[in-house]
Amino acid sequence: MKGIERILLVLVLSMHLAMIGASQAESREELRIGVIAGLSGDYAPVFQNFVDGITLAHEDYAAKGLKPSVRLYVEDDEFRAAKGLSAYQKLTGSDKIEALINGSSMTIGAIYPLVTKKSLPVIQLGEETEEPKDDNVLQIMPGNIELEQALGKHLSALCPQDSPLFYSIHPTMERFARAFKQGFGGHPTTYELDPAMSDVKSVVVRALAAKPRCAIILAFPAQGAQLAKEIHSNYRKPLQLAFDGNLQSGVSEYRTILGSLAPIQDAIVAVLPSQTSVEFQSAFTKRFGRAPGLTADMGYDAFLALLSNYKPQSEQWIASIKAARFEGVSGRIEFDAVGVRRPVHRITTVREFFGEP
């Protein structure tokens, strides 16, 4: 963000939100916005960041006394589809929400048939389990499919076509694997892993028997870290490891399971570089006593996307968000034809990106 636009937007929802309050106060006294996020389970630190970002945006908005006022209803889905479905039913039932901010791919997969039958604006963080469509679900996290394709293309010049590819069995991960293969162009030897499988030694031993030069991991963080640990423990030949963006979002799990990132410091990793504004970092640190972690800025921008494009009628509200093009605290926000935020990605190494041995 630059110049006066940056100042106006980052100094806490600023002038364009004030105009919303002035022009639309008469249309509704209060908006009820639901939030579903995995505050426990896999990715819990990431989703806590996301909710804290939403909270800060809400507090900034409320501090200005803008109308319509906003009430947040936050539910923990524990990163489980069934729990997410129950949370959604509560939010749309007794809580009567008028918009939803959802975190996980697990939950959007479970509620998608229901949520797309309603004129309910939905700001989504994680990738959908199916190919996105032009509907009422808009993804605030930059799209990962281009990232997976870019990783595949990058590795196609470095790795044999039959290199082992490990991925968790889940519709979203299967989408990622298909996109990776499109970029890779070869025929990797695939190893599909039940997400509940924690003992991956036998799979790793089988894959390493062919003495590969590369190994690619597209897995949920705990499982991905276990794979990396077993590979590091059982293979002494030079091996180029590669990871997708799940390493970036689940790096705390990797540090816990591996002890540090040293065992994978030379691995190739596909990432979505942070474009978080300095002003947001300062405001977040002052409010929560810690620096904003991954997705905190996207939580702020999820709230911003809803409120800065608010219309009294749901269909008009959804259309307004789809057409939005603005600078948020997480960088440029623009949605493609199916409602996925256009990405800026980077292929790098663990050592270079995370800056630690």
C-alpha cells in the first residue's frame, strides 16, 4: 500500500468505512457475522491468528461507533468437518447470522451444499475441497492451485519423473496433488496417506527403496513433519526434499516434531510471501502483545471485505464483494472469476524463507 490510500486503509478501517456507516446506518441496526475456525486441533495457531485479526478489525470498526453495528459469533470446529457442520447449523439457526467468515477446508467441504443454497456472503480462508465455482463463497487467502503448479514446474527440471510424491487423502490435498502433477508433467510415484496415519515409517521405507533423488510432500503439517523425520532418519544419500504451502502454514508442527527446521533446511518450499503492512503489525502487537502470525492479516481483511462492500440486500452484497479491488493490510485483494483471491507466490528454500538452521 502506498501514500494516502495506505494511510486511510490501514489506520483502522478509516474513511471508506466511515462512509459506509454514514450511508447505510438507516438500513440495519446490527449485523450478525459468524466465524468458524479451528481454534483447537491441526493448524490451531494459524486459526487463532485468523480470529485475532478479525477481532482487531471488529474492535477498530466498533471504536468508531459506525452503523450498522456488528456482533460476532465465534465457533471452534476443531479442524473437523462434523464439528464445523454443527457450528454452521447453530450459527444459521439460533444465532441467525447474515454473513460468515470460515477458516478451514474441512468445514467448507461439509457445509458447501447448504451454504450455497442461501444468499449468505461467505469469506473463506482455506481452499475449497472441490473446484471453486462462481457462487457466494469468496476465498481471502491467495489461491494455492497456481502455487502447486509452479512448484511442479520448478521441480520438473530438477527431479526424475518417477520421484515419490506423498500426500494426505483429503479432497483439498487431492486437488493440490493434481495441480502439482500438471506443473510437473511427469508421472511421480504417488503415496496416498490416511490423515490419521501417524506411523509412516513403512511407507517411507518402501518409497526410499528405489533410492530416489527427490521426494515431494503435500501433507497436513503433523503428517508432513513425520514423513520428513522418517526420511531424515532412514536415508543417508543426497535427497532433495520439497514441500508445498502446508509447511508454511504448519511450520510450528514441523518445529515441534523435528525439534527444529535443521533437518529440512535445504528443502525446496513453495510459499505465499507475506505482504503485511507495518501499520497493521504495530496495531496487532499493541493489542495482543505478540507479532501477528500467519493469516492474522487475512482475518482483518476478511472483516474489511465484508464491511467495506456491505449492501443491505444479500445478493447485492455478494456482488459488491466479488467486484472489489482494494489494498488490504495483507496486500492487494482482487478475486478471480470463481471468487479466489489472485496470488503472489515464491519458490525458495526453508533456510532462505524461515531464516533458521
